[in-house]
Amino acid sequence: MRFCFAVTLCTLYLFPFAALQQDLFSVPIVDKSGAGIPLEVRGSLTLRESLRANELEWSWGEQVSAKNISDKAILLFVATITEVGRYSSPDGRRAAPGSGPTYRLEDDRFFNEKLIEPGESLLLRDTKPGIPDVACCVNPLSETHAPSAEYRLYFVQFADGSVFGNPAEAGDSLAIRQTVLRGLHELLRSYEDAGESGFAVKLKDLRSYMIAPSLAPKSEDQPPFFETAICRQILAKYDASGIGGALDKAREILKTAEKHAAMIALHPPS
């Protein structure tokens, strides 16, 4: 027993990095968007690291919000948050150990009455460090740098149709708008053509496509209407309030979209 105890002490003395090292870093978020942005970022991130020998475990948490500092209501914005860890990327690897993902944030209120008003703040990320990522072959003696978090605002569309940034950055969101508009028109046309029974059949078709997408007719829309949040809202209203509730919901959403479209027409994205 004495011999085993002595060996254990020698192991810890000769190989100190075999013991677990845990660190917690508070990381301020830095705005890399440039001057004149209408949506100002605030908050910080947390990086939790554990190092045992040459194995690194890490996890990020985020408490980040943004405030509309312009004098106009915001209809749509596109931004990213990037988490950069303390270690450099080894040759041949795309991501450095300890770094988090780049979050792409797109918020489109085109089908919503509630816009991001001047002076209003909204939560972008609200998480705590959780299940860690793991990477091996990290040299515990290698040089490290301070972790960082970067925010970039790429595009904003205001309620009056004017824009900040490059509209190409919002290509996906703008395409989904057209998909939803076509879907809403088709759904309401089913009521005009065949009344409540035709409307109910169309809703049931959409639900079946959600369950089994292979049953859906081929469409160039990606994602198709049945995969959008708007379609899910209408189906939820159907479940809660029946055909009348779903019909009112679809009309309400389309009316809101048409109101925003009329304003955007004054300053269409180029």
C-alpha cells in the first residue's frame, strides 16, 4: 500500500496536466458592423473550459440582446454572432478547439403586426454553458489568446421599406415571404372555390404533407409552404378553433402582409 501511494504522488508531480483544469471566462461581445448601424448589440458570453492532459472540453453560454437605436420601426434584420476560443486552429482543421459556432440570426416581421419599434430591445441569445464539445490533442503548453465574441449586422429593412446594408444577405427570408404569400392565396382560394369543405380539405392536405413530405406535389419553393411557421400557426388555430378560426387567422396574416408590402413598395430593396 505504501508503494502504490508513492507511485500516485509521483504521477501527479511529474504529470501535472493530467489533473483536471477548469476555467470560466466572461467574454464581452464586440460589434464589428461598422458605423451607423440601427440595431445596437449588448451583453456578454460565457466560456467554460476543462483541460485534462491534452483533451479539451468547452461550452459557451450567451446573454445577448439588441436595441433599435434608429427612429424607424424594423421589419427584418439579419445578423451573426461568432464565438472564438482561446486556441488557434491546427493545420488542416476548419474550426479551432474551444471555439463555438457562428449563429445566423434572421427575424422577419412581415407577417406580424408587432414590429421592432424605436427604442425597443429584443433578446438574441439566452443560454448557459451546457453539454460540452470535446477535442483531443491540444497542447496544454501552447500559447493561448483571450476568447472573443463578435456581432455583425448585415441587413435591416425598415417598415417604410428603406434599408440598411446589403439586401442579398436577406435572400432566404425574402424568398420565404413569397412562398408564404403564394401559400396563403392558395389556401384562401380553396375557400372561395369550395367553401368550408374545400378549405378543410386543403388544411388536411397541408397537415399530411407535414407528416409525410414525399406526398407533397413538387415545388420550387424551399422550404415549401407546409414547412413554414405561418402554416403551422394556421393549423394550430384550426385545431383550437375549427375552420372559422383558421380562416380568420389566414385572412388576418394576409392582411398584415399586404399592409407591409404596400409600405415596402415605396422603397423596394435594390
